[in-house]
Amino acid sequence: MKDHTVFALAGCVTPDSTIRHTMQQIETSGMAIAFVVEASDRKLIGTVSDGDIRRALLAGAQLDDPILPYANKHFISVSPAEIRSHALDLMRALGLSQIPIVDQEKRILGVHLLREILGSIERPNWAVIMAGGRGERLRPLTDHIPKPMIKVAGRPLLERLILHYVGYGVRTVFLAVNYMSETIKAYFENGERFGCHIRYLEETRPLGTAGALSLLPEIPVAPILIANGDLITDFDVGAMLATHTGSRHVITIGVREYRHTVPFGVLEMEQGFVRSVREKPSIACLTNAGVYVLEPHLLQRIPKETEFTMPELIAECLLRDEAVGGYSIDGDWLDIGRPVDLQVALGASAKD
């Protein structure tokens, strides 16, 4: 396994272990949790925290009683394919300090630990995620599933993005839905399982990357986070919000550097004469990463129930001579818009 904090044996007890022995294992491992596993194949049956033991003792359990009746059998786990940053998003979102890593047979392989919680302070900012597109370029896959629900390493793209925001303290998430909206709503429901409150902006027809903002029930009190729902990214949400607030931009755009290598020699000519030759030069430019921070008052400029895009809103702000800034999205970022992009994402997850 790559990029995992693994504890192969520490903290594991068997179903017939006593409460006393389980407490000793928790103390020895330093993880504040024990894992109840089958002795024969290490299949994970349940987890036991300090709090579980305390409640058992208060209910009259004795130290020499078996631990199994007091184990939590509805635990959260991840597969070995889940990279550490995404497991950390899940822990931050659900308020967990550890998540066991299990294989397809539910055998415990290790543990992810959350040593420090980033963005644990609840933020007033709303997040709006655009999840209504048809994903035409990914057909026939998207004939049966909405693009944001495509799974990478066992988890839908949209779930990864939600957990990432929640991990940074965002607790109110709006999903703009249209195509196969019932699939998305059935999966996420009210968001409680993901550590947030999810509400839905129902598009009766596609409204573009900004038009759905006209469906928000009210003007929020803090800058709004906006993102396309088909992104894989681990950008620092807190840092982007701080940059936006400190610079007084009306919009801050997440930007990525894109490099393209020209596969030929490039000539610079003047009056018919060659002045220079550059062999296969690399050209760099900044591109829109599909994430934004928006000042609340701009919502009043978005036409109701009309297709309207973020580039149109940005252009209007620039015409008004208003400050529009950029924030560099470092680290992982991938837009799953084409089959080749999806294959890159699936390939990367297989390596981790």
C-alpha cells in the first residue's frame, strides 16, 4: 500500500477478548480505539472506542466480560485504493480520528490516523456544486449514471468533493441538479451521512455554470464557494477563502498552469528571414480550474431561470472595473470531462 499510515497488529482484539484486555490494547496502541477481528482471517467485525467501553461499564458490564457485545458493528472503513488525502477528507467531515483500511473480504490491513484536524472550525460559507450536466463526452457511460456519480477508487466524484469541503468546515452544501437528479438525491439525501446539510437546486432545464445560483433561497451572509461537480482536487479551501477576503475581490477564480509542448520546431521570422528557431517549445498559460469564490451581492445580477455562465459573470465584473482575482490551485486537480481524463483518474487511483 502507498501513502497509508499502517498499524498491522496494534489495537486488534478477538471477539472473546475481555473488556480489560481491550482497554490494555487501546492504551498500548495509542489510537484511542480497538478493532475486533476474527482470529482466523483478521476479518474486521467491529470497533471499540474509549467511549464505547465507558458506556458499557456505566451500564453494568464487568472488566472480564467479552468485548463483542459492546463493539460498534456499523463502522466506517476505506479500501486500500483510497488515497490518504481522501481518507482524511472523510475523517474531517465525519469527525473521526481513525479509519480502518480493509480489503474486499473486510480483512483489516491498517489504519488511517488523523493527527491534526485542518479547518475544524465551522465556516459560514455555503458551497454550491454544479451537478446537473449530462456528460455527453463520457457516453455511453453517462447514459446510465450522472457524470458526478462516476466512481473513482470506489467513491463518486461528487462525494469526494463534498467531503473535501466539509473537511474544511463547510456545513451547508447546495447541489444544482438536473440530469438524473433522483439518482443524486437518493444517494446524498439530506447530507447527514456526510457531515453537512445538503439542499438541492432543481434545474428544470440546463442553466449553465452560474444560472443555477439564481435558485438559491436567499442571499448568504458570507462569500460562496462554487465548483463544477466533476473535479478531483485537494486544494486548500481555507487558503482560497482567506485570499479572497484579504484581497477584496468580487470573484476569485481558481487557476491552474497548463503547459503544452509544440511538437515541431517554431520559427521566428522577419521580412522573410528566419531570426530564430526553437525546437518543440513549451507554452504555459493559466487556465480556469472550475472553482470560484463569489461575493454574495453578485447573485442579484444573475438572471432568473436563464442559462448563464461564470465566464459571462466574470466578463460583466471586468466591464464594471471590479476586482477579479486568481488563486493558484496546487496539488491534485483533474477535470473528468473526457474518457481520457477518466482513464487518468482510474489509473492514478490504481497506483495509490
